[in-house]
Amino acid sequence: MNTLYSFFIAFNIKKFLTAFFILFAVIDVLGCTAIIINMRNKIGYIHARKTATVAGVIMVTFLFLGQTILDLFSIDMSSFIIAGSIILFLLGLEMCLNISIFKTDTDANSSSIVPLAFPIIAGTGTLSTLLILRAECETINVLLASLVNLVLIFLVLKYSEWIEAKLGRLGVSIIHKMMGIILIAIAIKRFKMYLFI
């Protein structure tokens, strides 16, 4: 009971918002609207609830067991954070320059869950960011930020066509590039912080 109380007492609104916006930028679910629409057109449907659930299970599992996995491979947190920062930097470049650096499987015959839940939503950038945030914020803040992002992911998946119609292709493109710039800035900050300590 005391452990549960101390877990929730560690909640900090500022750290929660920081974690939320960083994850929101990394996942970039609004920027993925075009990909989601394209997949819907190809396979005819998107399992919004299942996709969000699978992505959530992957994210929460890695949030709590990620450090154990690193220990298993004798990888220290600083090295992982630097590696994650490089991934964030490349993701940011990909979004800003509209180029393809990370190859993803978008086979029309596969289920929508596999390419969307992993690696598009809960990909390497998201997973490394979770561990980076856990090292800087209390776990409760990162967990709640992840859950709120998962709710938004579900809503975007379910109403992706409506969102694209309202924002337009230009609106989606602007958001995509803006999130890319934010990711590059975050990556440089993290890289400098942990490389020169």
C-alpha cells in the first residue's frame, strides 16, 4: 500500500506534460495520418482498438522491463540514451526532409496491427524515448503520458479519414515537419547532455 501511495505521490504535472509532448512528437500519430489512410485504402480496414492495445502493451512492457533487458545485454543507460538520441535525430530528419531512412513493412496482405502497432507507433524511437524519460522523470509520469498518448492514437486511428479531411494534406504535412524539428532539437539536447558528462 505504501509502495502504491509513493508511486502516485511522485506524480508531477510538469514532468507529465514534458513526457507527454515528447512522446507525442516521437510517435507523431497525426503525421502518420497519410500512412494510416493509405493502409485503410489497401486493406479495407484499420483495427483501431487492437492496434492501440498492442502498441500499449509493447510500450508499457518496455517501460517496466526495458532496464532489465539492457542489463541482460550489459548495456549502460548512458549508451542506450545516446543511441536513442541518434534514432530520434534520424527520425526528425526523416520527417523534416520527407525522406525514408527506416524501412517498414507495409505489405497489403498483412494485418493492420503489425506495421502500425510496431514498428510505426511503438518503434525503436518510441521505446528508446520511454527509457530516456524514465531516467529523467518518475515512472508514474511516463506511464500516464504513455496512456494519454495511446488514447489519442486510438482516436486518430478510428477517425483518421475525418482528421485528414479537416486538416487537409497541407495541415498534416506542416504538423509532420514541425514535430520533426522538435525531435531534432530534443535529440541534440539529449546527445550533448549524456555525451559530454
